[in-house]
Amino acid sequence: MIRINLLGRARPKAARQAVPLESTVQVASLAAALLVAFGALYYQWHSMNTEATEVRAHIQKQTGEKNRLEELKAQVDDFERQKSVLQTRINIIEELQRNRTGGQELLDALANTVTRSDTLWLTSLERKGNELTILGSAGSINAVANFITQMKHSGYFANVEIKQSQQDEKNAAIQMFQFTLTAQFALPQGQPATQVSPTPATSTAPAKPTAKLPGKA
């Protein structure tokens, strides 16, 4: 469609509405603030992500170290159990060795204590491990008490206890006492045992005058 200007004047152009400068500054400021905030958030996110990665790696490393230490602890505990078992076996072997090789020392210790006691004889000795049961005869109760004192002072006997003591009524003309006592035998610390054959569990010794001091009844 053709338009004809009959007035002969140029048609005025529509004037543009001016944008206030203050609004432009505000928009720019808002955009800059959003950009800064986005940058700050991104930086914080990146830092936290890096830190989380390092923490995960540290946790993984510590977990591996923990597992390794647990394996070492299990090995140490196993070694300790083996050591305890071996030490127990060694103690048993040493105790058996001392019992096996202590027969000569036992007889010598008993002989020494008997010879220091007046009118006293041993008639039976039974040994079970370190436990001793001794039977004997004496001319008086004082002789039995002196024998017990000598055993305690010898260093070879412990827990010496008299179990029975009574007068022998078979021979009224002679005063005799039958006694039974128990004790524990052990070699003094630091004294080596003499290598001898194992001592029989039970030995019987007849009444012998050598058990008394010479010249005494």
C-alpha cells in the first residue's frame, strides 16, 4: 500500500526514551556482585572438594596402616603365646631335671640332718616330685623336734610338718617314738644338681647306728 504525504513535511521520528544512568549503574553493580559471588562460591566449592579428596586419601592411608598394625599385633600375640608355651615347657623340663638329678643332694641333706640329731633313725622315705614323706624312730620327742629344726636350717627342706608321733609300745623296756613327717625338697638357688640316676619313688633304710652321733645311746 502506497502512502502519500500531502502536507509536504517530513514525518517526525518517534523519540527514544532515555534510560536513567542510576539504573544502569545498579544493573552493572548487581551483575558484578553476582559474578563475584559465583566466583567465591566456585572457589569455596573447589577448595572443599580438594580438601575432601585429601581427607579421603588420608583415611584410606590410615585404614591401610591400621590393617597392617593389626596384622603385626596378631603376629606379636601369636609369638607371645608360643613364648609362654615354650617357657612353660622349659620350666617343666628344668623341674623334672632338678627332681631327677637331685637324688644325691637329697640323701646327703638327710644324712647330715640325721647325724646332727640324737637317738634318731629314718626307716622310710617316699618322694613324689618334691613332696617327701619321712618315717622314723627316735628316743625322745626332743630328738624329733631337733631333727625338724635341722631340716629347716639345712636350706634343702621347706614346709616341714610332723603328721604323727606316738610312743612305740612293742618294747616297754626302751622308750621309743614313731614319727611321720612331710616336707618339700628343693635345691638351694644357684647350686647345680649332681648328675645321678633317678631316685626311686620309695626307699627303705633299716635302722642303722651310723645315724647317731658316736658314743651316744
